[in-house]
Amino acid sequence: MPPEEFKPLIAQRLAEGIAGFVRTSNYKRARLPPEHHSEYEVQGMMIELLIASLPSENLVVENRKILDHATLGECIPDVIVHSIGGGYWGFFELKTLLLKDSLSVAEVTKDLAKLCAYKDEHPKAAAVFVLVGSRSKLFNPQREVSWSDLKIRYDEDYFTAGRAKPQQISEKYVALPCGSYNLEGDDVISFMWEIVEAEPQGELLSTRYHFTAQMAGASTPASGNSARDTTPR
């Protein structure tokens, strides 16, 4: 049987899945409010969701240094996804603004700068910023004022399906919305931006993960079990 091509969705499925995970897991476990999670817990959820969509759990690693930058110092992505056969498929930086979080413009700006550095070093890999937060915090009027000079925006106008707006974050790069979950009435929402070339505007690489596999019969690729900090083999 010839190899078969697979194209699992990544970015939008991840945005929806993270919000759903955060919203339901603590409630099921201890009846805690959905915003109770820490950033590290949300990162673990991201990894579980990614592994479920990829052909091997060994393609996903976390907190691994990939470069030393002249101004940013050590650059350690929160999550790294490898390509089959070697190289990087993508890098993710995560920030949360949930119940106990305090998130500054400077923290977000640094993550965006790191993603630009990853893109400089690995232009064929996706570089994605993920923001997960509670609706009351993200759309708090005081926060909207204090974040007015932030170079990315998550207003509905920027994430409307079919006409997502690129947001200039540097002379070379724009942040292009690539996934979101913002359903009215839900406490937990999420937004994702991919860093792409500004001119000519680059294409989104985080939409799908492409791979081919030799399948036996009508089976589908087996997803690996959830694991933390695994190493590609």
C-alpha cells in the first residue's frame, strides 16, 4: 500500500482545545473556578493536545534552549514541535491571564521578540504566541487602557473569520491571527498569533501538520500517550 498523506489541524484545534481543557478540568476535579489553573498546567494541556494530533509523542518537547541571542539571552520556547525526519516544525510561547496571574506588556513583548528570533534562525518553522485568559481579565477596561501600546490586539475586529488582520510587531514581522476561542458566555478564552514575514506577507505554517505514513489496512496513525519533556528519536 503506498504512503498516505495526513494533514491534521493544529492551530485552531489547539486554541479551542486549551480553552475547553481549562474550563472543564478543575471543575470536574474539585469544583474550582476554571480560571484557577497555573501557566505550567496550561502548558501541559497544550502538550497533550498537540500529541493527540501528531503521529508521535516524541515530536513534542518543552523548555529546551534553542539559541543564545545577543540581546534576549537564552531563548527557551515553552513548547517545540519537531518535523518528521529532523528539524523544527514550530515553536510556541504561552502566556496566561487567569485567576492568579499578573501579566505585563513587557512580558508579552519579550515573548514576541523571542518568536521573531526563532523565525530569524528557522524561517521554515512556525512561531506562535498563545494567550489564554479569563474574559473578565482580558476585557477589563483598565487592562485595555494599560495594554493600549501592546503591538498585538485580540479585539473581535482582528479575529473575525475570513479577514483576520495582520498586526505589525517589528519592521520585519507581523503577528497574524491563526486561532481563537472566544464564545460569548464562556469564562475562558484563547487567542493565537503566528509570526510571519511582513513584506511580502508570509503564509501561516501552523494551520496543519503535514506528514505521510505507510498504513496497514484502514487504520489511522496512532497518537502517542501523553508525556512531558520527551526527546525525538
